[in-house]
Amino acid sequence: MSFTADTKNEITHGRVGKPCCKAAEVAGFVRARGSVVLRGGEAADCVLILTTDNSSVARYIKTLLSERFGASASLGVGKSGFGKNNRVYKLRILPEKGVERVLEEADVLPGLFSGATDERIYGKKCCRKAYLKGLF
């Protein structure tokens, strides 16, 4: 395994305890590896798609989404066409599965639904660390 894969696997074994830090970690991951797809042109009818090439990361983020936001993400596996391990893991959260709450509370689309502020995510040192962890 590569150094990056080893590091990501190690990161996913340490659980985040505080709800605020879980939101910050998800926010970092969404900003680094997420796509918001509008269905039908309305902001409230969107899908969040998160991609990673690491199965441990996919399971870890799926668990965080469920624990912190009550969101249910479907997990799919596809091929990326890059590198030795050409698998890509996609988490998909639909509107009826909690995407709105994730986007609001993780401050991914601030103000889109209710005017979330980034101070909730980045105001504390512990949350800033969790955000950086999510970016990686």
C-alpha cells in the first residue's frame, strides 16, 4: 500500500466524538470530494455525491453521515480508469435521505436553505482539525 492509503486507513480508525467535529470533518470531505447535483432545477431537490478511491474512507464517511446527520447514503463501486486500483467508491445522498440537513449543517451551501454560518464549523480549534482531516 502507498503512504497515502496507509494514512487514510489509519485516520478512519480514530472516531470523532463531538457532533460539531463530525460536521466539520464531513464538511471538509464534501468540499474536497463532493458534488452537488440539482435535479429539476430546484435547490431543495438535489443529490450529494461523494467519491473516494479508498473503501475504508467510504465506510467511515457513510458512518459519520448516519451518526451526525441521520442521513442514509447509498454506496456504489465503479471503475475510475486510473492507477493500479481503479475502483472508485461513490456515496449518494438523495433529498429524501437527508441531503438537505447535511448541506446545511456541514455548511456546504451556506444560506441555501436556512442561512447557516461557517462559525459553527470553524469556530473551535477541534473543529478546524476535524475539517483538515476531512479534506485529506
